[in-house]
Amino acid sequence: MEAAFIEKLQKKIADAVTMRKLREIRDSITSLFMLEEVSGQGDILERYARFNVLQDCLIARVVQLVESDLSSGGRVAPCAYAFVLFGSGGRREQTYVSDQDNGIIYADQPIEKIFQAHHYFRMLGEAVQHALEEIGYPPCAGRVVCGNTAWRGSVRDWNEQLYKWGTEPTWEHIRYLLVMADMRMVYGSADVVEHVAESFRQLMHTRPELVQEMLANTLFHRPITGVFGNLVPIPYGEYAGGIEIKYGLYIPFVNAIRLLSLIHGVQAVSTIERMKQLADRQVLAVIGMQMFYRGLADTLSLRSCSEAGQIEGMVQSGGIIEKELITKEIRLRIKNSIRVVKRMQRLVHQECRSWNLRMRVR
């Protein structure tokens, strides 16, 4: 998709006034993206960048339309707010099978207006979640969605929640903190997002022991190989014989880069930008960056090859490449990607150990 064509699609999105029209546009964009994937034309990282520009436009337009619909009924936003993405959306790595990972942050209100704000943003969050489902984004299985009270609140609410997660570092709370590390605004006020982002940075600074907890979470998903380096297929069930790509390759890769970024103060959110800044800080060897870029590109490409199907009108993926699709070429690409992921995981383990030593000396 050329730049001029992307601009044309952006205008179509901006001009859409119904969810049905946005659904049509999203379906056409999905078809184009899938065709480009099959043809293999162009650089995959550039292809993902273009695709995610359009996803941002679609999601922002949904929020605008819901906001306008509420306004026409006399319900106007009582204060500044922002709609944010987490997960692959936050990292600008959505595919045509990505689900919803989002939240709402709004400005703090005086005591007498807290209920009014809570009521409005509950309506907004639930309506936006439903509208995104209408245009083809299924809700996150872990309920990291704006329709869930836990992922919608004032700056004060978010800061209190961050403090709770940081001072009670259970496995789930650490997972939520890592989710927050991928936060990115797609609509609304940048100021309210920055207040929460700064609280997150302060938490990491004042509680360096969280890094060790994050390391355990980061390394939980390991590359899909056996003792002798052989690929380990899904042993039973519907996808028996297939290879797990999302949790066996993609998640380990982006998780390692995210934690490296956190301990080295990199504020970029996308994996590729994080890698560039880590290279600038000499955390990633500059001479090996081509290998890391290729590893990310192959991992994203393999993820797109994973099983996909229609579930309740939405394209969804199990993150698995089916047995019948695993050619000799695919198998080789998986093995090459595994080598890169293992190198990343060794590096993040070493860097966290060095971090802990520096913190003890401090």
C-alpha cells in the first residue's frame, strides 16, 4: 500500500459516520493486508507500520463516533480524557487478528463531580468496547478493555492502582505493570496520559526490586524447542501437530525487548523503536541489529501465518501454525527465529542480573 493510498483510506475512515461503514473499511483493509502477506511484497516491518496507522485511525474514529452519539443525547464529557491502547496495539504491531487491549484515563475531578465523571466514562467505555466489537475487534480474553472498571479511571485512580500493583507484586499485578509499559494514546488528551506514565516511571525508579519479578514473568514463555533443539508441536487437541507461534516466539521476543527497555530507561513503545534506542545505548550490539530486525520481521510474519478463522463475525487467531502449513521453509524460519529469541532471553537475564548488582551498590 503506497502512501497516497494510505491517505485515501484515512480520509474514508475520517468521513465514515456509522459503525457499519467502519466495518466495511476495516474488512477491506484486512483483505488488502492479507493479500500483501501472501504475496510477500515489500518490507514486512514497513507493511506493519502502514497497517497500524490505519488501525489507529479506525479505533480513534470509533471513539469519536461514540462520543458524538453520547453528546447528541445530552451526555458530554465532563473533563479531558484519553483513549489508550496496550498490547500489540500499544506497540503498533496489530495484525488482522488482533483483539482489544485498551483503557480510558480521565482528569481528576473535585469530590462533587466524581460520580458524574465515573458515570459518563462508564457509558463511554462500555459503548466503545461494544462498537469496536461491531467493527471486528474481539475483546481481550484477559478483560484488559475500557468496558472493565479496572482499566478505566481518573489519573488518581490509575496512580493508586499502580501503587497497589507495585507494592503487592503478585504474578497478576506484575503482569498488569508490564501491560502498562506498552501504553500508548490514540485519542484525546496527552496530558492525562503523561501524568500516569510519569507515575509508572517513578514506581520503577523507587522500587527497583520489581525488575526481578518482571524477569520471571518475562521469561515465563520460552521458545518452542525440546532438549535436543527439535521443534515441539502441539501434542493433542484441535491443533495437534501445529506449532505455537504467538506464545512460543512472538511474546518471548517482544517481552524481552520490553524489559530491556524498562531497565535502560527507553520510553519508546514499539518493539522496533525500542530496539533502535537500545542499540544507541549499546545494550544491543549495533553490528547484530540486522539479525534482530530480521528476527522481529520473521516473528511477525510467522504470527500472521498462524491459524485464523471467523468467530462470531470476527477474524481471530489461535496463534498456531497448523500442521498442514508447516513446510520445510516455514520450519527453517521458525528455527532461525528461535535462535534470535533465545539470544534475546539470555541477554535480558544478564542485563537484569547487572541491574540488580548496581541497585545493591546504590
